Amino acid sequence: MLFLVDGYNITRSDPATASLALEEQRERLVARLRARGPGLLGRGRIVIVFDGRGGMGLSSADASPVDVRFSRDEEADDLIVRLAADAREEVCLVSSDGALASRVRVAAPGDVEVRGCETVYEAAGKVRGRRGGAALPDVGSLGVPPGGRRITEELEKLWLDGEDDG
């Protein structure tokens, strides 16, 4: 699966990054997808596309499943459509831009899955409480040592016990 990620469409709508400078928005999204991309999106290549010529601080790590592209002298949407058209694998667009989704569906050789920006928001996959929130992320991938969630679970019991009784 090829995940085409509409970079600024996500960072400008994510409450955790929208108020940051563009360079910091980019860095946060890239770091998040390098650390948690497969958990948030699934297995496959992740290509994040940003408008512009690129910024300082972003490097393409050889071992990373995340590729960062800048559109340079074209619109990021045009680059995303071109990447979808050239794909030799299934395509998933991560964007809340309906017009872009329509263009990608027409251009891609196969069926295209479209997921909204919230799929990769900074808060995606984090615990939202005991009432049907999202599953816990794999703590091993976050650098938490084995058993490191135990204190969190104990605090949840103290603070949340009886919450459903009210």
C-alpha cells in the first residue's frame, strides 16, 4: 500500500500543530509518522507531500518507511495526483480535501482509499478515557519500557473508578 499524505492539509487542521510555524508543523508530522505511521495507517510506504522547496531540519532517513517530498514549482496536490497515477500498488490518500480525493481517484490505476486528516492527528490512537476510546498505542514503539504502563493503569483506576456510576 502507498499512503500519500497531504502534509499541510493535516498540519494546518490538527489542533496540536495548527498554531506552530510551518517548519515545526512539518517536523512534528514527519516525526509522528516515522514513529507511529504503521500503527496509524497500516503497512506500506508513506509519502508525505508538502508545498514548496523544502525546509531545514528534514532529512530522509534511509531506514524510515517515510519519504518526504516537496512540490517545488508545482502545487502539492498536482504532485500527489502524479504520484497516485504512477503508483504500482494500492493507493490510500490521507487528506480531507475532497477535490484532491476526486482527482486522485481519477488518476490512480486502481481503487483508491481515502482517509481524513484526523487519521494521523497527534491525538490519534491515544487513550480517550474508558468509555469506548481508541486502543492504546503499542508502548514498545513509543520507547516505554516493558511494564511502563503499570503506573498509568494504577492512576486510571484511582481517578476513573466509579466514573461510569454517575
